[in-house]
Amino acid sequence: MNYDERKAIIARGLSDYLGPLAPPRALDAEAQAEMLRRTIKAINARLPIGNDDEIRGSLERMFDEVTRSHKGWSWPTPDEFVSAIRGGSSKASPETFTPSSHDDASAADMNAGRPVPEAIVWGIAGVRLANAGAIRRDTLQRYRQASARAAAVVWGEDGARAHLVGKYGEVAAAFFGMRAAE
């Protein structure tokens, strides 16, 4: 799903939601349209990336939350919508988003030795990249070793083991018990 498709889904959902509510009295038609564009852009920037059903589900949860917290019969502010998004993203979805673009970017970063999120290093995304041949298995191992070493510096070996195993499962346990500096 690309950026424009996401915007269209958000626009339809927002239009349906705002239908029974009154637009702010101080805004003329042009200002109302601009407010809607800004609201759609703000929602799109924070809504988790997903497929059509996931986006619609996120919108439904957001609208439910706005309904619970909004006072009055006029349109909620863009901030009310954004604040109601749970598990949102801290950045906007890329305008050229395709399902594989995140994997492609992560593989390119790992192959270049650049940092990637810990969830990629320990999660299914890293395994998927290695299985697809987008990165070498030893590259994934190096990233995991570096993550374990960094965690050990912060929490000590026992704390790091507990943190990483608690968050990512037993896959992380294999990186403790051996010297983290190795």
C-alpha cells in the first residue's frame, strides 16, 4: 500500500466520522478543507504502517478513543486524533512505501554496517533477511553480538540477558554465557 492509498483510506474514514459533527464555526469552506488536509496528514504520519485491514482497524480504535474523550459536537482538533492513536509510528510512512521497502532499507543498512532497530536484529525481520539472502547470516550474528555487548555494558551481563531474553525470547540467550566481548 502506498502513501496515497493510505491517505485515501484515512480521508474516507475521517469523512465518515466527521459527518454527524459540525465544522468549526470560525472556518469557511476553504479553511475547513485545509483543516481536513492537515488532519489527514497528521494521522497518516502517526498511524502504524500496515495493510488495508490493519489501517482500518487502527482508525476504528482511534475514532473510538476520540469519541470517548471529545467534548462537544464540533470537529475534534487534529491533535485529538493524533493523541488517540495507540502504538503509532514516530515518523510518517514513506511516500513510496511498498511492503518490501522496509526490509530493503534494513538490509542495505546492515550490509553497510549502519545501525538498525534492535527489533530487526533480534526479531523475525532479521531472520527473514538472512533467509532471503538479503544479508549474510554472519552479518546478523555480528549485529546480535554487538547488541548483546552493548546491553551488557548498560545492564551488566545478567541484566542484559534478562532484558533481551524477556523481550526477544530464547534466541538472545545464546549470546550470553560466552564472553560478550568475543
